[in-house]
Amino acid sequence: MMAYYLKKRIFFVCVLWLIAFNLYAQVPILERNISLKANNDKLSEVLDLIAKEGGFNFAYPSSLIDVNRRIDLTLTDRPVRDVLKQLFGTSLSYKVRGQYVILQKNTIETRQTHFFLSGYVVDPREGIKLPDASIYEKNSLISAISNQYGFYKIKLSTKSFPIRLSVSKPGYEPEIVLIRNAQNDYQNIELRRIKKPFVFEPTIEDNSMEKMEAFKNNVQVIERPMVLENPRPVFLDQIDELESSIIIEPDSIQENTNWDKFRKRIETFFVRRSQRINAININDSLNRTFQVSLLPFLGTNRLLSGSIENDFSLNILMGFSAGVRKVEIGGLFNGVRNNVTGFQLAGVGNIVGGELLGVQISSIFNLTEAIQRGVQLSVGVNVVTQVSNGWQVGLINFANEVQGKGHQIGLINISEFSETTPIGLLSFVSSSDGYKRLELSIDENQTGSFIFKTGVRKFYNILAIGYNFLRANEVFSIGYGVGRAYELRNAWMFNTDITTNLMIEYNDFTPNVGNLWRLDFSFEKQIARNAAITFGPSIKAFFLDSYNAASWKGKPFVQIPPYPPLYSTKVSTFWLGFQMGIRIRSR
């Protein structure tokens, strides 16, 4: 029995060891941490120790290095990359091929115009390496992103010394690194975390219950540590933006709105990850007079495009920028993270993450978070996810809130709240200021009519369907109209509606067709929370289709109205009518 449990434990330990070894093997060779203690040892022996602890092999020509050179070096938990820098400085370079690290001579030509600066971005206080930090140069717009192990590599021009590199990451103080020459191509960059304020509560001198409750309920702000996601393994010794993980800052976690989620999805689809990271990291005011791009990641603003505001912007196919101050033109799409001030034209669509203060024109859609002042004009859809103080003109207009100077003109207008009157075929306002009625009514001609009214009280749209099955020849009608409601006292309301209705009478031969115009004056009395009764007089005019004016059986639509009209000819009839019904109210 003891032997069985012993075998089981040995098997369990072996499984854990294999898992740990597999995870370690997935870490890039140059990022594997090793410890080394050399005391007057030969270089060849030191390299063997490094290779053994790191789980790889070295490859180099025998003439490349002095293998008998004596080494004194003690390091603890340092990446292989750092250890090799300690041993060889800038004299050698290395690259990884499979399980081999190939050493080669690093020749620096005097005519060289560029060099690579590399190293780690670290938090010295927490003792961690920082992924997804932005390293960039403002003038040339050259940039790099630290990978999930905090390693960065950036290509710089030797013609621009001294070079001022900016380094930034949310939650950390921005840093400026001065590069004076190309001799030292390896430099670690330290970023210090922004300290959050700590609210100190003085000692309570009064121990009354009121004081104790006030102290207990007071919210204190404390400093919280940074939390890192588990990084995914990287198999190549290079900065691969697709393999980097993102730091999650606890103080930046907040409930995302649907607009935020949609905007992130759009950016994820169209924009490279490095651009999105730079846009989050960089708070500097970067401006350019002009930029041109083919795609969001192929343009004169390079991978910093999401952090740069442009006066003039030309996007041959698609573009992505922090803002536009004057004019932006795009063959397909224009994408702007923040605000647009001026004119924006796109073949397909404009997407603005902030405010519009100008004009948006497109053939398919315009999308912005807010309109401070300006116009959205599209053959398709205009969308404002928050507040609109401008005009929307298009086939379909949507805005969360339409305020004082905002207006919607389109086939269909939709808003949560509107201070102004939307003009269109159908308008839907969801808030209490919106007007919605679903009505079942009768009049002198129809045994039943369903009427739907939507919009605002000052102007609403009407859709109507009617049917009369009691006549010898059945009559069907469908209508559209507009109306206005007036608020009265004591739960009363007065409506004036004008509608036009297509009337179809079914007989034994070809259906008869006519057009009924009606002006309705109706009173509404609320009888329950969402119910009301309605009644009132109507002025009606009926016009026959000329094709039906002379029927062999006599005049069509006989007994419409069912009593003598005020005036009648072969093709027209005028009379006074009535309507009454019950309504379901929106509020």
C-alpha cells in the first residue's frame, strides 16, 4: 500500500515538473532569468554555465572571442540578454535560432546613419518590468512599444544627436531620456508610479455616536498596487506587438458604455495594436500641419497617428488620428479619436470619438459622440451617441439627446430626448417629452381603425389602417398624416390631425380606388395611467380615381358617408364626420 502511494506521489511530482519545464521552455531564450557566479573563470566555462542554466546552446566561430579570458561576475535572476551585455558590451551582437544563441561581431561603421537602442522599461520601486510602454521621439515620430517582458528596441537616426526620447505609460510619471551618441546602444529606462493621494483622517476628539457614524461612513482613498495580467508566451526574440499583453490599472477600470465598447471594436478592427497603445499612453500635445495616409498604419504620422492632431488630413483609403482642426478628406473612412473642428468628408463614413464642431459629409454614415455645433449630412445614417446641439440631415438620424440648437431632418428620426421638433416621415422620442399613442377608433365610415402616433407634442407622425367589413362591398384604408397635441388642464389634451388615406373598395370586378383627406379635432381624457378616451368632429373630403368615376353599376363607394354630404360631384364628396376611440398612452 505504501509503495502505491509512493508511486502516485512520484508520478504527481513528475507531472508538475514537466508542466513547469514546458512553461519555462516557452519563455524566449533571451528573457529567461538566470543566476551566475564566476570567480576568475574562463569565458568558455562561463558561457557553458549560462547555456546550461538557460536551457539552450551557444554557437560562434572560435576566432570571435577569447575563450581564455578570465571573468569575475555575480548576477542573480537576470535575463540572459542582460548577462550577455555585461560580458560583451557593444562588441558582439546575437540572434536566436531555435535553441541556439548565435554570437556575431557587431561592426559599427562611421558612415552609419541609424542605430538600434534597446533595453528594458522597469519600475524600480515594484521591481517589475513594464509591458506596453511607449517610447517615441516627437520630431521624427519614431516609436516603439515595450513587449510583454518590458523589452524595447527602437531605431534612431545618428544625425539627430542629442535625441530626446519620451517614455510614457498610464499610471506612471512620463520620462525624458537623453541619447547623446550611438556608443551605448543598451539602456534600461525607469518609470516611477504616480502616487495616489492618501486622505488622512484626524483623531476623533468627540466620541459621540454622531461623530463615530460620520467617521465610519467616510470614504478614504488608499494607494493600491498595480495588477498585471498573466503574459502569454513569446516564441521569437523580437518585439512583436501582437504578442504583448496589456497592463490593467485598477484606477482606470470603470464601467464602459456601449459607445466605448463599440469604439474599441472599431479601433481593434481598423487600427494596429501599437497605435491603440500609443494613443492610450501618450498625453503630449502632438500637432502636425498636414498628414497623408493610405491606411491607418501607413502614413506620414507613422504609428503615432492616434496621438496627433492635424490641421489638414488626406486619407487615400482610411485614416486614424487624434483630432482634426480644419479639413479632413477620406476616400473611404475617416477615423478620429477626439474632436473635429472644421470640415470632414468621406466616401463611405466618418467616425469621431469626441465632439464635432463643423461639418460631416458622407455617402453612407456619420458617427460622432457629440455635436457642439455643426451639421451631419449623409444619404444614409447620422448617429450622435450623446448630445447633439447641431443639425442632422439624412435618411436615418439618431441622437441620444437633442438639445437647444439641435435639429433632426430625415426619413426616420430617433432620439432618447429632444428639446426641439424632429421633422421626418417617422420620429421616435423615447423620453417623457416624446409623444406616442396607439389608438383603436371608429367613425362614420370604418368599423375599426388602428392609428399609431409618434414624435413630440408639437409635431408627430400618424400611421393609420382601417377596415369596414359590415358594408356590402368591404372597404380597406391605409393612411399617413401629421398632427399636434395641446396640453390642457385636469388630464385633458386636444389634438389637431391631418391625414390622407388610400381607400380601396372590393367589388365583383376591379377594385375601386379613392383618396380620403381628413382634418380631425379630438379631445383626449386620461382615464388611467396609460389609457385615455378620445372623441371629436372631423372635416372630410373624398376624391374618386377618375378611372372609377363612371361605373356601370353607378357611383363607387356608395354610402360614404352613410348620410347626405355637404357637397358631392361625380368625383368628389365633402362632409362633416366624427371619430371616437380609446388610446394607449406612452405616459
